[in-house]
Amino acid sequence: MAVDLSVSWLGVNMENPLYNASGVMCRSREELDAVAASAAGALITKSCTLLPREGNPEPRYAKAPHGSINSMGLPNAGYQYYLDYAKAYDHQGGKPLFVSVSGMSLEDNLEMLAAFRDADLPCLVELNLSCPNLPGKPQIGYDFEASSHVLSEVVKVYHKPFGVKLPPYFDPVHFAEMASVLNSFPSLKYVTCINSVGNGLVIDLDSESVVIKPKGGLGGIGGDYVLPTALANVREFYRLLDDKHVIGCGGVKSGREAFMHILAGATAVQVGTCLYEEGAACFARIRDELAALMQQKGYATLADFRGKLKTM
Ligand code: RRO
């Protein structure tokens, strides 16, 4: 039996459902080109701000026993750089390109979105409502009123379909409240769940020290640690959202976790920590493992099992 890994959603055609999580291998043209040249089904830029940013002091990423911790602090080349990349990109021949936007203020987001709107490119925006690493700046996604306000201003300026990157939620009441906010915006067509689990602390026992410099060692957690939280967020938003796609992100390092995200309802799946550690070769490996797992289970397409998680 031939296995078909392709997925088409919101006019985007992906040969397979895998791409990079925003933040990993996507700050420079060279990195983006490397994802484009890999077996990934799409690519997304680093979250951008109005002006270029150096980010937080190093060390700001560390591998941890079961994943990673980061407090990058939004280092990026400024939105104009990613807009130029998108303008020069071969949208016809190349794989789908997503652009992540994460302004330091609502006004900044509106200005960047207006520029992407005016460029009228065939790329989907992922508005980041969940950076955990800016000292003194809370994650917007944890404030439902603020999220609603941001989105109501965004849709006045940006009329095309777009998505948001959400932080992880941990309580059924919060899933329901955020889903209700998101459901009131028809042009919000997808959500990416989850950003890193914010403000964790990894300790090195030998040195009795934190492992990253910013914020006293606190940072966003990714990798194996976050898989069950990511799956719960994919599942709950898949159940609660009307007519929106859910993109899974969190703890994907083989075909098995990719399958689990899709079983929970994900349309496509992003890879963060594993991509950082293994490089772009991870995409071909995970793709082939997913195909082998589907073959073994007798599934010919992703739609055959998407969202079909069994409950007891
Ligand atoms: O740059 C970062 O520190 C960062 C961002 Br914007 C984000 O959304 N998630 C994350 O784990 N790190």
C-alpha cells in the first residue's frame, strides 16, 4: 500500500505535514533556505519585530535531559528582512512559507501586518501571542481580554486568513475561555499549539547552577517534557474551535509523536527542539518513520486517522 503524507489546508499544499517550529533554523536566509532544501513540507520564519533585535545575553539555549530550555529573547533581523525574503521567495515552485510576527506592542504588530498585507504575498501569518522570554512582558495568550483586544485590532488591519501561536493552557476553563475568544474571529483560521512551556528552570546538579543566563535561569521548556501538554492543547482546541485548523508543536522527535499530534487533531506538525539538536536531516527521518507507522497501521492518508483519538 502506498502512503500519502500530503496535506492541503487554507490553500497551502504540503508534501508532508512537517515543518520547523518558529524560532528554530529560521533567523537568517541561509537557515530558511536549509529548511526549504530539506524534506520539510513547509517553512516558517523566526518571529519578527519592527526593528532588528540582538535578543537576550548568552548562553540562552541549553539542551536538558529530556528536552531544551531557551530564553532567546526574540533575536531577529527585523520584519523588513523577512518581508524581503518572502518577496524574493519562489512561492510557485517552492514549499509553503509562513511568517511569524511577534511585535513588542500592538502598534508594532499592526504596522508589520499592514506591510505584509500590502505586499500581498501567498504566505500565511502566524501571530505569536506567547513569547515567554521578554523580561517584564507577560504572554498575551494568558490574558483573555488582552488577546481579544489584540485580535479585534488585528482583523481591522489584516483581512486575510491568519493564525496564532498559543501558549500552553493547563485548565479546562482556560481552554474554553480562549477557544471562545478565538471563535469570535472568523478570519483567524488556525492556531499553533503550543509555544514552549514558559519559565521552567533547568538545574545542573554538578555545578549547582542554572544552565542559561537570562532571567535567573528561567526559560521556555521544549522537547519530551512538553509532549503530553502539547497533545492536550491540540486535542482540546481541535474539539473546541469552529472551522479552524490546529497545528501541533511540542515534543515531536520521531514519526510516533507526529502521528500522536495528528491523531489528536493536528493538520500539520512543527518540530522545534529535535530540529535544533539534529539539524534539518530530522525531517526526512521523521517523515519516513511516520510513513512506516501509517503503513504498519494500514492508513493510506493523514485524513484516515486525523482527530480519531479514542477515549474510554
Ligand atoms: O525568542 C524567544 O525567546 C522565544 C520566542 Br519569541 C517564543 O515565542 N518562544 C520561545 O520559546 N522563545
